[in-house]
Amino acid sequence: MSKQTDKQSHFQEFSAVAPPPLVRLAGVSKVFSNGTTALHDMSIDVREGEFVSLLGPSGCGKSTVLRIMSGLVEATSGHIEWSASANEPLSHAAPEISFVFQEPTLMPWATVFNNVWLPLRVSGVSKSNAKDRVEEALEMVGLESFSGCFPQELSGGMKMRVSIARALVTRPKLLLMDEPFAALDEITRFKLNDDLLHLWEKFGWTVIFVTHSVFESVYLSNRIVIMAARPGRVVSNIAVDASYPRDNEFRVSIDYNSYCRDASAALHAAMSANDHL
Ligand SMILES: Nc1ncnc2c1ncn2[C@@H]1O[C@H](COP(=O)(O)OP(=O)(O)OP(=O)(O)O)[C@@H](O)[C@H]1O
């Protein structure tokens, strides 16, 4: 084999290897100090740019997975690894991560602007230096004209938009969302689902989204990870191969219904896995 051919075949071999995931949980278990095993031997890879939903019954450890990824909680055993780009091997260095919780958790005494500025402020960015980024984040969620308002002047959906702007202001690579729309009425929830998808398509972050809703998980995700409880673990993965952008037409399509049926059946199977407990 000539040198050139050797080089080419090596390159082909190399390029055929899938890039490392953005985040990998490998055999992660979490036992809390009261003895509760929240997760047992949980493994999951999430690729850069994926929109992944974690779907499972209450108590199966969905929030614990997000907390471990964000560093709020430490795994009892197993590994968590990261790759900053397709060319970099896995390491322990996490990228910029933002977390959106079910409650908007805004400071009631601070304006919308000051609430969104908070993550930059705690890392030492002055208000004047933060101005462009705060305004950019508010524009992303459609609240650019509300920066001087206080949280009590806003609807539930608008408060959640502020919470999302506060998460986006740091320009995260990974967005962790823990049932962010669960407390909202259906119309507001559908609108926020659409707005979130538009932003994700435009900016290409990686999103890991916890939900109890089969319908929401199918509408949003590339992939649904089904979890079972006691102990928390992954029982199946469902790829939602429908193309984006997704809209109301998708919500009433045969494809959507078929994915919802599959996800619902997988969720029921996950729940009945514990019927004997
Ligand atoms: N700090 C803690 N101390 C003790 N047990 C905990 C703690 N946090 C969570 N748990 C327990 O770990 C298990 C998994 O909790 P987790 O909140 O991750 O589940 P979940 O799937 O997000 O639940 P839900 O859908 O109800 O929010 C549950 O049994 C829960 O009670």
C-alpha cells in the first residue's frame, strides 16, 4: 500500500468514527444520605445540538440527572464526561450550562432587566457592560419592551420567559430545563413550546428537557429517554424523526399521533416495571 493510500484509508476510518457526545453519564448512581437510591447505573449520551426529553413517572430521578449534569448534586458512583467539540475527546471540563426550573424564581424586588443581569452580575460583569447581552436575551424571548417592569406586573408565561432569558444571557452550550412549562395553561404552554423550538433551531444549543407530558416530549424532541423508578434508570429511547420546524400541523398529524402512542406505551411499560414493588 502506498503512503498516500495508507493516509487516505486512515482518514476514512477516522472520519467514520462518531464524534464524542457533548455529555456522557456512564454508570451513574446516586444514593442520597437518607438511603434513597435516586439513580442506579444510569448511562446516557447526549450529542451536541440534540433536543432530548427525559420522560418518566414521578420519582424516577429525572431532576437528579439534571442536577448531576449541572454540578448541583454529586454522583455517588459512575462518571460524567464532556466534550467541547466534535474534535475534542471526553474530559471532565463542563461547558457553559444554564438551568431553567419549573418556578421562574425571579427576584420580586428587581426589574426584569436586573433579574436577567443576575448571572452575569455574579460573575463580575457590570450593568453597563451587561446591557447589550441582557437586551439581546430579552429580545430572544420577546420581552424587550418589558425590561423596566417588576415580576408582579407580568403573567405566568412572561415570568417564565424572563427565567429563560436569564438562562440564555450567559450564552450556554447546554440548556437544562426541569418541567419549565408544567405550571402554565395549555395555550401559553403551546406558545412557549413553539418559541423555544424556534430559538433552539436558530441557536443550536443542546437541550435536555424534563417533562411528564408525552405530548410535549414528542412535539419538542429529537429523542425521548424513558425512565423507570425505584431505582431511577433508563428503560428505552424513542427517536422522533419528524422534521423541524414543527407547528400546529404536526400536532394533528398521523405521525405525531403515532409517536405519542409509542411514547405512551413505553411510559406505561416503564411504570408497570415497578408494579411488583
Ligand atoms: N435531596 C434529596 N434527599 C433525599 N431524597 C431525594 C432528594 N432529592 C430527591 N430525592 C429522591 O430521589 C428520587 C428521585 O427524585 P427526583 O426529584 O430526581 O425525581 P423526578 O423524576 O424528577 O420526580 P418528579 O417527576 O416528581 O419531579 C425520589 O425518590 C426523591 O424523593
